[in-house]
Amino acid sequence: MNNFYKIAVIFGTALLALALGCSHPTAVAGGSTTTDNAKVLGKALYPNGNPAKGALVRVRPQGYVRGLSIEPDSITHNDTTVDDSGRYFIDSLPVGNYFIEINDTIASAGLLTCDIINAQNSRVLPADTLWPYQAIRGKLDSTRLQSAAYYVQVYDLDRIVKVDSASGAFTIPDLPQGTYRLRIFSTDTVIKPIIIDSVKADTGGAAIIVDTAKSAVIDTTKTDTIKSLPKNGIWAQTNGPSGGQVTSFAAIGGTLFAGTQGGGVFYSANTGTSWSAVNAGLASLGVQTLAVIGPDLFAGTNSGGVFLSVNNGATWSAVNTGINSGTDVQSLFADSTNLFMGTYQGEVFFSANNGASWAEADAGLLSPAGAFPSDTAVYAFARSGNYLFAGTDGKGVFRTTNNGAIWSQVNNGLTNKNVRALVASDTFIFAGTNGNGVFRSSDNGANWIATNAGLTLYIQEFFLSGKNLFAGTGTSGVIVSSDNGTTWTTASTGLPDKNVCALTSNGTTLVAGTFSSGAFLSNDNGGSWAPVNTGLVNSDVLSLAVKGNVVFAGLNYTTGGGGLVRSSDNGNTWIPCGKVGPANISTYTPISTICINGNDVLIGTIGYGAFRSSDNGDNWTALSNGLPQGGAIQSIVLCKGTLLVDASSSIYLSTDNGSNWAAVNFNFSGNALQSLAASDSTVVVGGSGGVFISTDCGITWSAANNGLPAGWASPVQISGKNIFAFAGGKMFYSADKGASWNAVPNGLASGSVLSIAVHGSDLITGTSQGGVFSSANNGGNWSTANIGFPSADVQAFAFSNSILFAATKGSGVWKMNLQ
């Protein structure tokens, strides 16, 4: 069932004539009613034409607020439902201004404003669309809550929720998309209600923080800064940085879906002009592959198996009966009503019932137990007549005539058996290999010949459009052949990221998904490309820093050396900084660390050393004098005017803002140094050999591992007189400059801690898909701070005035208002 359905309000000549205007509301306010009554007939359909039977239709006058109980007012009898044919009928509606909500009570809702002017004429505006549920989340200052109960009402809708008396939190779920007016009141009539206007509902839940100091609530966006992290702080995603890895595409009707590595699934109703995430119920946001059968959308994930959405991605459910739910799915292939899945472990599964159950179908494809080479991933499928083909990473091509009951290897002439892509075209089968380009077979795989026209390429994806065969490559962007692969030409103008993972089309428009830079669109068969990443926030952010009102974000795996972006409006817009690295750089340049020193911005990269900018990143100077060439710099910190970097298992110091560097006179015994922190004259570094500490800004060092588990200790951080390190799966602290260590008490989530930050008296940790935790007593007790936050790795933090920013792997930058 598809949840994006049209709401068409239809009026026949037999109905009482009336003037009715229906539109999508942008704000909610006002209203009136008069005496004349009218009848309204509407129709609710899914995009595929099926009726949205059973959907609830609510009619409320503008300005309506619901009381604590269902009130016997004059409008409740107008509520109705959509019948089996998709129609609904509203009888005896007085002249006035109304909101009509249509809600399927499962995952989606729509809202219309309808103005009934008189009983003489009729007017109908274009059909409306039902979108996925939105929400508003908020909290009252629980320290000031009085003994009476508090409630939150939504004007113009039948919504009222009670505020949790312990935490002050409230959630208004299942809302249609829109901007609302709230009324917050107490059962204590002495406390005056307060109205909050222009609250936008969104998929993460809009953030509202309110204060109960003098009345029911006061909007605290202008109150004093709270100096500790709010226990129930609310996160909101910034508008970027956009882009990231797009692994796959699928289409249902005019809706385009993109699977991403870390950001889940995004959809676009305008060929990529704008995107929205649709991940409710999708337990794994690492989506490798998408497939469609009729109106149903399937997503194959990393370590999460397969998920199904019957409503255009609004909600997802796991469909893993017969397989391990933790399976790494590499490929999905819809073959009529059958669905095939290839795994990273070399298995093939088959479903004939829309994924409700799976059966293993890889006899002849898997190696015998204990055999060598080990089984490798199944990356691609293709159908040609009675033959189904599978492309594997290491064993070449297999084919079957019985839905995978028996497979046989067909590799004669295939000199590279790392097959990443397959496609059938007329009488040909094409195989794309990892390093040796394209091979073609005209006899259903019995024999293969190379068709590369002198090109040796990494082929990752095929897409057939008419007579044109497009291929996405790992190093050369998009190539195209119009003669069945005999000759190829490049088609990558305007495509900065030449690592193309996915290709599709919407009519005459081509769309390419890249490894690190998001999606690109071409309207001239690949002659030129332009980015289409608005709303496609899937970036992997490694580092953050703040200089004045400018937030800098360092990206992972961004091509062309442009891995640093900045925002001057708290993340509403992001722009790329200048190119980093050699003039001819074309490889990936992860920005691993950012350090602010006065007016200068310094960055460390993986593979290209350190750089400095005095103009907010527009231009860069390489800081290579004394540093290892091409080294991997994990951290840059400032200690009383001295800069320190960790590179090539050593620490380097600079006293002239990075122009010259010198290695410290200490043998770190080849340890991989990963994390630096500095406070006053104390510097601590953690890595594969544990923790090392300096008390003179890095001139002299000593090992400090008494009480720490052997092995990795990272990240590290200094908070006041305490030093913190994550080691052996636990957080440890030292109050004596590393002479001894103790594990912090329980309360911190299990799993890896990836980042640690200090804000006032608060210690804040970011974890691997476990969210954000904070402690106001040096790790003695921990509380979560995850309202609205995604299931993503938290890799760095930064503070700008009263805003906390968090860098994630696959979901860009998020922020929390600390006021």
C-alpha cells in the first residue's frame, strides 16, 4: 500500500452548490462560522489509483482547541471515514473557515484549509498529497514545574497531550506536515496559559524549550544560557553538509528513491531537485541496494538484512524470515514477482512472496566448507531469457535456469573474476569488473570478450537507456557506449566525484550517485552534470571547529581536496572552502582535525599533511617543513601558543603557527597515535599503545597506563584536573595526571566512544550509534541527550555560543540549542 495519496475534493452537480477553497496550510490562525450549511464530497486515493479506504477524516473550525475530554461541540458529528471506493461525505457543514485532516492512522496524514463562503457557487483547488507523519517535541523546565498537571494543545486540530511531570517532556505525534500554534496550560487556573506561534512540525520533532518560571510557559529562546547540557535536550539536523555516498536508486511512479551509506533512504518527487529522508523503522542506515516490486520498496542493508516499505518509505519493517537479520546485503534483484538477494558472505536467497519468507538458493555457488578461496560477495544480478546471472567478487559469473536451485560458473574468457555489475541488452550480457573494465557475452555467458576500447576501468554500475549503455566507474566517472560496448566515451563533464556507484533515469533525465559527493543530474545523456543534493544530507563528517560565528566541518572521503566546508548561520547553509592539497589532487582528502589559532584555521588531513588559512578557508598554505611527507595527521591542538600534531607515530611541535615543525625527543615505540587533547600545560595523547602525558606542552613525555587495559586508548580528553580515556570498551579517568586510572561508574552506553568534549562542568561523549551522553560530575553519573538524534556514529563536537554541534557519520552535522 502506498502512503503518498492524492486528496481530490469532487463536487457533482447534484450537490448543493457552494464556494469551497482547499489548500495546503502554511500557518494556522483565526476562524469563524455562520449559519448556512453545505455538503462536501471528497475522494482520497493512493498514487496507484487504489482507494485509501478507512482513512479518518476530521473537520475542525479554524481556531479550534480541544479540551481535556472530547467536547460535545457542534462539529464533531462531521467526522467521517473514507469508504471502500475512496470517497468521503461531509454533511451539513456551516459556512466558515475549516481545517480538514485526512489521516490513515498508520503512518501519514494531510491537512487542507477549506473556506465555505456561501451556498451559491463552488470552487475546487488542485488535489492535495498526504505526507509522512511529522512531530513536535519539547520540554518544560522540570525544576520549576508546580504540582498541577500541564497540557499542550494544538490549535485547529483535535490534539492535546499531557506533559510528563518528572521530566517536563512532551511529544505531539502523528501530525500532518505544517506550521502550528500551540497553547500550553495548567489545571491550576491561577497559572495563565501561554501561546507559542509558528511551531513547525518535522520528521525529527521540532524543538521547543519552555520555562515555567512565572506562568504556564515562556518561550525561552531569549532566556539566559543554561551552562550545562540539558538532560532532555532536543537535536535538530542542520541543512548539511549535503552529499555523501549514494549506493543505489529505485523509482515508483514519479518518485525517485536513493539508498545511501549512513543516511538511510531518501526520496524525491522532483527528480532530485530536493530530497527528504524516509527512515522510520529502518534499523540500519547503511543501505547498499534498493529494489521495487509493484508499489513495494525493498532496502538491503549493512548488518540489518532486508526491509520493506509499502508506503513509499514512510515506514519500514524488517522482512528477514529465513535469513539472519544481521546479514550484509550487497544486491537485490526484482525478477517479475520474485526477489533475489546476494550477500557479502557469498550467499543467494530467494523470495516468491514479497520478502515474507526467504529460502537459500546458492547450490553450486558456495564453496564447500573450509575450501579456499573463501566465499565472496554477490554484487549483481541480471536476467536474460531463461537464464539468471550472478556476479561475484572473486569467482566471476554464475548462471541458473531454476531460480538458484543449481548454479554453474561461466567464466571462459573472463580474465578478471571480480564482477561488480551485470546487465542484459538484446542478445548480449555485459559484466563490469573491478579493474579490467567491461566484458561481453553473446552466448549467455558461455564465452566472454573484453570490450574496453583501450580503457582499463573499475566498473561499478550499468544502466541501459535505449541504445545507450552507461557505466559508472570507480575512477573515471560515467562512460557510455551506443554500439553494444565496442567503443566507449567519457560522459563526466561537471562531475567532480569520478567514483560513480549508482545510475538511473527519470524519463530523459539521468541521475548519478557518487561515492562521496551525493547525486548529480544530466539532461543531455551525460554530456554535462549538475549536483542535486538539496536535503540529501548523508555526509560523513570527521571534524568540527568554531571561529567566531563560523562553523567549520571536515569531511571524510571528499574528492578534489575540497573536504572542508563552513557555515556562518548555524548550519542553515554550508559552502565549500578552497581546495586543499596539490594542484593536481584527484584522490580523496579526509579532513581529520581542525584547530583555530587566533585568526587562522589549521587542518590536518589523511595523506596530505597539514594546512593553514587566514581567510576562513578560501586559500591554503601547506605546512610541510619538518613534517613527514604525505603523513596521516589525526589531531592538531594548541597548548599555550605551541601547536602539536600526531603524525607517523610521533608528536611534532611548532612555535611559529605551523611554518616549521620539530619532532619531540621521545620514542613512542611505533604506536599509532590517534587522539590529542590539551589544557593549560598538560597534553595527553592516546593510541594503540595506551596513553602518554606531557606537563610542559609536549616537550617531555611519559607513559601513563597504570590501571588501563592494554591496547588502544582513544579518544582522550582533559576536563579540569581530570583526564579521561576510552580503553578496553570502558571510560576511565585519572585525577593524578595519569599516575593511576579508574573506570567511571555505570551509566554510559555500551559500545565504542568515538568523541569526548568538555563544556563548562559537563563532559560529553559521542558513541558508535549509541547517541550522545553527558555527565555533570566528571563521569560519576551519565544521562542521555538523544531526543531527535539519529542512529549514527558521533565523531566530533564543537560549541558556538549556546549551540552544541555534533558531527556524524552519514547524517551530516546536528545541533542542540543549550538555552
